[in-house]
Amino acid sequence: MADKGSFKQRYTIAFYNLENFFDTHDDPTKLDDDFTPKGPKKWTEKRFKKKRKKLAKVISEIGLEHSAYPPVLVGVAEVENSKVLESLLDDKALEDIDYGFVHFDSQDERGIDTALLYHKKHFKVDSAETVEVVVENESGERDWTRDILYVQGRLNGEQVQVFVNHWPSRRDGAELSSPKRERAAQTILQKIRTSDNGGDNCIIMGDFNDDPNSKSIRMLMDSGHFINPMKKLLSWDKGSANYKGKWSLFDQVIISHTFLNHEPNTHMFKKAGIFSPKLVKEWKGKYKGNPFRTYVGKKYLGGYSDHFPVYVIFEKK
């Protein structure tokens, strides 16, 4: 817990995979048929509103143990469109927080995108764009995956660069799909090389579908620009997601070395964490302690997400 003097100078930056946050309408341009009232998951307006309420509550509480404010930046993944984001911010838990968001529709075949929520009092957007990750399948054909969201702005007046990621999945196996995630890492490094600010004041957050010790993440570390404060958080009994009894930390917030400085009027890294209070966990049975998810396959559980949010705390001196 921060002392009272520094509490108001501490700010939370978070990332949360929202697990298939779809609306209930069929979009003929996307593979969203499962998430419709007549689809196999029977995704109704009632279920949508229940999930929205749960997600809004979680987002509003991330980091409050360490800061006087709700998160100033929240990267999110697996959102279908701007409409679900607008609906999320209109929920009771978030409506009094002056959040805006940055979102672009990507070419992902499932139609799930990344976005950045930002507290307007603390963050001003200067520019925003998507960065394509160009990967190919085994046949040499273009494999459309999620773009990287790149936002430049001012966090309490300090210039920062934010990358929001949802890297290619391990559906085809971790080893076989690894080159796709390595390509995503290369894409970020290339973007940094062409940036006016280089690797300074970068916040690289997302669901990387790789752990801190995976090759793709090590590629970012080997560039010399970054530290990974999440690295020590992964253990046999702790992570941000659990698959078949094994914990992973695919969700991470990676930051530039510049956030370790002690210069006046700059932000300094203080802490990293996994936000996993009781309300977002399974509370009994075989999966006790795991993320309380919305679905397991087609079975509706009515939970939050199959991932826990992760966060870092910055202090401004």
C-alpha cells in the first residue's frame, strides 16, 4: 500500500482480455455466428448485459489498492466493435469515469480487435494507427491476424507510446505457431526504429500468447530498450490464465527502461501485478482459483473472462 502522500501520484495502467466480448447481432463480414441468440452459444442480450456489468466492475477496481484513481489506461482484447466498447463505458460502474477509447476494426477473421480505454483527465491522444502484422500460413498465403494498436499521447503531460497487442494464437501448437508471434515482435521493433521517440517511454501491453521466457518476448528484451516487470509473477500456482491445470502469463505489460528514471515530472515504475480478487475466480470444485470465465466450449458459466487482468503502477514525481 502506498503512503498517503504518494497515493495520489500513483497511476494504474492495465491490460484485460475480455474473452469474446461480442454483441448479439450477426455481422455477415465476421465469423460471429456463435455469438447470436440463435447460435450454438445462445448469446442473448441478457447474457451480454450480465457480462458487460461484470467487466465494467472489474475494470473500475484494478489498482485501487495502490492508487487513488481507477486505471488511467486499459488495453483490452477480444472486442467485436466500437458499439460494445460504448456500451461498456455506459455501464454504471464506469459511466462517471471520463473514459474515451481508441479502436479500429482489424482484418482478423473472427472479428475480434484490440482497443485502448483512456481516462481523459490523465491521458491525451496525439495520434493513433494500426500496425499490420504480416504473417503467412503453411501454404504461403497471407494469414490475417489482429493488428497492433499504436497510440501516441501524453500521460499526465509526459509523452508516451502505447502498443496494444493480441498476438497469433497457439491453436496449431506452440512451436509451429511461434514464428507468427516472433513476426509480431519484429513488427514492434521495426515501428520503434521509425518512431521519432525511438524506444523511449513505450508501454507494450497485450495477450502475447507467449510467456515472459518465450522467444518472441525475449526478442523484445534483447533489443535493449525494455524491461519486463511481469517476469517474476509467473509460477506453478500463479498466472493470468490456466489451461489444463497449467498456469501461463500470456498477458503482460512491458515498459521502456526510461520508466526507471528519477527525473522530475516523469513517471517511474513502482509495481506490477495480476488482478485476481475472489470475484473473478472460480470459487469451488476442480477449477477453484482459475479465472471465472463466460463459457467453457458451448457451456455457459456466466463469468467474467478466461483471463485475469494484469497491471503496472507508475508514480509521477
